[in-house]
Amino acid sequence: MTANAPLKRLCFWRVGGPADRLVDVQTLDELRRAMADGSVTVLGRGSNSLVADAGIRGTVIRLKGELAEANLDTGVVGGGLWLNVLIRRLDKAGLGGAEPFLGVPGTIGGAVVMNAGTSLGEACDLLHEVTVVMPGGELQTLSVEECGFAYRHSQLPEGSVVASARMAFRPDADLDKRAAFLARRKATQPLSKPSCGSTFTNPPGDYAGRLIDAAGLKGHRVGGAQISEQHANFFLNTGDATAEDIAALIRHARRVVLETFDVLLEPEVRLLGPWAEDALQP
């Protein structure tokens, strides 16, 4: 356990204050005990998390050890496993089945909760079942239907933590196709400065980046936060941004797009810490 643990370096935006306590949970039994002991905040890779400048009170946990492993024979993947690590392991084994996660930062658990994906599909396309730990420590295994998946959304039980997911892998040697897809993403996305990737989900029939660009917001800044000139759905920390700078920029973009196009953009961002309820409202 680390007391007063800095979280900036653990999150993609590189902002936010410390956690009272940071604990790396290594086994399923440890996770169940942590959930039984009281409320915890789970931090994956911090790829879509905006930690408040005041930090996070209480205990923050990360899933490590056996909770970040993959059994390629059974298809059971730990909630703490990084998506890029899973894909590398599949590539090495000559297997496919995780293409929707290509180029997506984060962990299996976060991908399940957010139903993450790309133009190649989304998490729910890959899953057979999901095992969660409930507040209090109870274990539940849910079918895909019981998870209530929708676009960038799920309806997992309130307060539960994804311990593992069972996926279907398949023989696949088309590494050239995957490499081409990743190369296209790299060419169109600003990767030199901290960001959380796409800030907003795409509204039906349109693209958040197109709307933000059409509203004239590319390059707009609030403090050290800036909307990328390359891809308008990427909000960047230019070096000295605070969490509040990023939140203010998100509010501004939502307000301008709403006033211009009558479309209310929905953030993909997960707020961690003592934020006001309207922290991202336009």
C-alpha cells in the first residue's frame, strides 16, 4: 500500500491529485476482501479517467498479478490486463479475436465497462461472459445479455468490479491487416501529448470530431488544455494543464456544439474524485 499516492503519472492526461491510499490487488481473494472492506475506487490504466485536482479520498485499487493474466486456452482474461498486452500475446500465438481493441488504451475491465471498440467492432462482440465482484465481495458471472451493452456503455451491477472476462480466440495470421489499421490510427491521431483518446462518443449518424471542428474549436485552449489541431475529438494536456482546465474545455466544447448544431455531445470521460455533479455540463 502507498499512502498519499501520486496519480498523475498513472493517468493518460497526467493531471490530478493524490489518492489517500493506493493498493495493488494481486488475487481474486484479495479483490473480494477489498470489496468487502468498504468502498474502493478502481483505476485501470487511467486512459479515460479525469482525476480531480484534489485527488481521491479513500482507497484506490489496481488489478495486478493473476487479475492481469490471460489464459489463451480457456479464453479467460483478467480485468487488469492491458489491451495492448493481450493483443501482443495473441499475435505471438498466431491468434485473433481481439481486433476491436487494436490501438485502444486501457484494460480489459475498463473495455468491458465502457463497451470499448473501434470501427472493427466493440467489446460485446468478443465476450461470452463476465465475472464481477460485487460490493461486499460476492462473485457473480454474467452473460453478455445480462451486461446490458450499448454503444460505449454497459449496465453492470452498481459498484461492481470486473475481475475477468471470457472471450473466444481463433486461429488468425493476418498481422499485415492489423498493422495497416494501427498505422492509419497513428497517422490521424495526436500521440505526442497526453490525452485520453476520444473525449466524446459519436452522436448517432455523425462524428464528435467533425462537429467540434465545424464549430471552429480546433486549437481552442483553456489554461494548459487544448483541443487538438489534428483531431478535434482529442483534448490535450500541453504541459501544464490542471484537471479543471480539461473539464472547463470539455464544458466549453459541449456548449458551443449544442448552441451551433443542437447536438449534446456525451463525454467518454470517467470522473474520479470529488467533482461537482455538473462538472462536465455545458
